[in-house]
Amino acid sequence: MHSKPRILIARAISPEVVERLQQHFDVQSNQEDVVWSPQELAQQLQGKDGVLTTGSQRIDAALLSACPQLRIVANMAVGYNNFDVPAMTTAGVQGTNAPDVLTETTADFGFALLMATARRICESEHYLRAGQWKDWRYDLFAGAEVHGSTLGIIGMGRIGQAIARRGAHGFGMKVIYHNRSRLDAALEAECQARYVGKQELLSSADHVMLVLPFTQENHHTIGEAELAQMKPTATLINIARGGIVDDAALARALRERRIAAAGLDVFEGEPVVHPDLLTVPNVVLTPHIASATQGTRSAMAGLAADNLISFFAGKGALTPVNRLA
Ligand code: 8YV
């Protein structure tokens, strides 16, 4: 009888998914949720055939050459910029991600962050908790309008489209978008979104929402020059990836009120946050939790597990990000 494939679950996930994997594999699980260094991860991966991991663990040539037995890396995230995809393909390692299952939850959060930012919810809560609320005031935490305003979405994949629908159908927003490629006419009509150039988007949107994947080309898609094109009353929301925004330039623009406010769920160099962002009041900061609901986390882990099960059953990965020869 063949022995079962050996799997590492590199971060703590729900016990149900661990149990399901145990029915198929010889499982080692990091249920203590130790955050391993790349060297420690390589050590833990010795003799493993597959791994279920998250977007915060880098899978690169050095790790792959230290783990020659590894055949598949299942990411519990839709983004996979933690993968060096060419190195994985060269090493014959299958990569998979977790699309679709988190689309609506992440779009909900994008909207929550937009609402909190535009309506200054966190700033006003701090004020209240600090005992500063003495009386009604005409312009107390007067924020930016959301309904009927112009929403500019950069990155019109599944999550971008889900945000467009919320904006257009739920809030009567005028939705414009910029993307590598234009959506087909039917999808544009359904999202009630109009394709525009990046410059037009930046200069006409009241709220700019970033939902694009992180690639080398997208590094600092929003920097000093782009911030200068935005309206002084505009808000910027980043639920995509740190590195898409130049955080130092953003902190300066916020401090000097060159844009009104920002809502950020992702950061360059996270979990370390640029110190200047921590001291400006007009920014809402959250620790990369856009997909974090009980149900969606379990669906993400479940899909990563299904990828491992299908792959080792010889049926191929369900949501592969590379094609092996
Ligand atoms: C993950 C994400 O929680 O799916 C993604 O791309 O950014 C988040 O949903 C994070 O990457 C950890 O895996």
C-alpha cells in the first residue's frame, strides 16, 4: 500500500478543515500559529509533498531548492504575489490560489472602509471616547458624501466588479473604472461602470478604490504624481496590496490635506506600518482583514484543502496559478 502524501498546514486554520485533510494525508499542522521565518518554514517543509499556506509566506527559488520533495503550494488567498511563479514552474511545483470564495466579503469590507473613511467614523469615535463631545456643532465631523458621488475603481476583476455593483445599485454612485483591459459591454452594463484612463479617473473620482493585484508594474501605482491629480476632497481606499501605494507620499498628502482622507487595509512592509501614517488623523487603518469573516475564512481554507485533495488524487488542481509541463 502507498503511504499517504505528507502535508504541512503552515498556519492555524479551522479544526474541521484540518480533520478533512487528515482523512487524505499525513498532516503536520501549525495549530499554535507560530510565524516561521523563511528558514524555519524550509525546515518544517522537509519531507513534505504539499503545503497549505497564506499570502504572508514567501515561496521563492531558495525555499524551493531547500525542499525538493515539495509538489504543491496551496495559498489561502486570492492574491499570490508571495509566489515566485516562474521559479515554482521551473521546479515543477504547482501553485494554487483561492479566488471567488472571498469576492463578496472583500467587496463588503471595501465599502465598509470607504464609508468609515468618508464619514470619519474612527476619528469621531476617538473623540467621543476621549470625552471631548460637549455639544452639537454644525460641522462636527462633517465628511464626504458617498451616495450619488463618483466612485473610481482601479482594478476591475471580480472584487472590483462586486464593489462597482454595490456603488451603482446600492448607493446610486456614478462608477468609473480603470483596468488592464476593458470589460465586455454586458458586464459594464451590469456593473453600470464606465471605462476611463487612469488620469481621468484620478482627477474626477470622489473616492478612489484600489483593487488590483500586486505586480512589479503596479508598484507605486499611486505615488506623489497620482496623489497630485486627485481632488483635495477625495478619499483613497486600498484593499489590494501594500506597495501599490507609496505610503510615505500618501502620509504627506494626508498631513498637508492635499487629499481629504484614506482608508488602508494593506501596507508596504506590513505588518510594519509607515510611522507617519500612524500619526495623521485622517486615515482609517485596519490590519489586512478584508476577507476576514468566519464563513469566508473557512471557505478559503476549504478551497485550499480541495486543491490539495484533487491534486494528489491525480485530478489536477482546481484553481491553479501555473501550468506544469
Ligand atoms: C488573505 C488576501 O487573508 O486573498 C488575499 O489575497 O489578501 C487576504 O484575503 C491574506 O492574503 C492572507 O492569506
